[in-house]
Amino acid sequence: MPKRGLTPSCGDRVLDAAIDQFGRHGICGASTRAIAAAAGTAMSSITYHYGGKEGIYLAAAYHIAERCERVLAPTLERASLDGELDGEAAIEKIDELVVDLLHLMLDDQSAPWARFILREQLEPTDAFDILYSAVLERVGDRLIDVMAQLGRGLWSSTEIRLKAFTILSQVRMFRTAPEMLQRMTGLDPTKSENADAIEQFVRRICRATLLA
């Protein structure tokens, strides 16, 4: 996290540039010089506020976590358990959670976050612990809790977690494999009519996974 002295707008600009550079080039390939140039600030300010490349890398992970938490907070609140749910109510909560997550994945703002997170999925560092505990685990646990209500003992804990992982992985693919999506389906997810078609399909896939 930043040490001191950065205004929110300046700090966001530096961290957004860092997320983009690390997502494109990895922690080894990115440089503080390139981050400073992209943010329009002096390289010395990165050293002063973040202590170097490793420090700004972890700060970038915190920044992604905070932004995702802010965006997903209403979704997670709506998906919270408020007593025992019947089957249809549980499915509706799962639908809302999955669709809201899909909308975040299809939003342009998530593209640099997704590149950063994908690298951490493949080669995890301390940054993955930040991302997992703040975002990935919270979304997964909320989905698992509602699915347990839906299953009512029908599925084992492992089966529920595998179902949740499968659903979240399918949603993530619409952000991490956009070129494959367009080449295989001809759908441009940035167009509203295509996004609607994708949403309806994801709803059906989600329900099929729940019934499997």
C-alpha cells in the first residue's frame, strides 16, 4: 500500500498504470520507469511511496481488490443468506450473483485487472493471497453457501465446491478469452445485444451445472 503523501487521484493513476504494465509484462518484465512514464509521474515518486517494484506490485493487488470489493459489495449483500431459502429463491440468488459477476467481466474496466489476476493464477505470489482473501474467496464462499442451501444435503462439500469453481471459471472465460469467444461464436461482448445473449446462455449453463 502507499506509504504517505499521494493524493487519491495521483495514487489511482500510478496504480492503474502499474496494473496495466504488470498485467502485460509480468513483475519481471515490467519496470518502474515504464509505470512512471505511463502515469505521468517521476520514477522517484514510486520509490518514495512504494519502496520499489515489489512494493508497487503488492499495492496494485490491493488496488484491484479494493475496486472489486467496491463493485461487488451490493452483489454480495443481495446474495447473503437471510434465513432458510426454498429452491427457487436459492437459484435466483445464484443467478443474480453469477450475472452481476458476468457484467463485471464484460466491462472494459476489468480487462487490466483480469490480466493481472490471470498471471497470479498461473504463477502465484504474495499478491494472490491479497486477491484471493479479498475477492475470490468471498465470492466463492457466498456462492457455496447458497448452493448448500439449494442442495440440502444432496451434494457433498467437495461437490458443491467443484460446482462453484466450475461456474466461476465459466464466467471468467468471457474476460480472459475474448478473442477465442469472437472467433468461435462471432459474438462481440462489447455490444449490448451480444452481452444479453451471453447472459442468457450463462444462466442456462449455471443451472445445468447445478443439476449435474
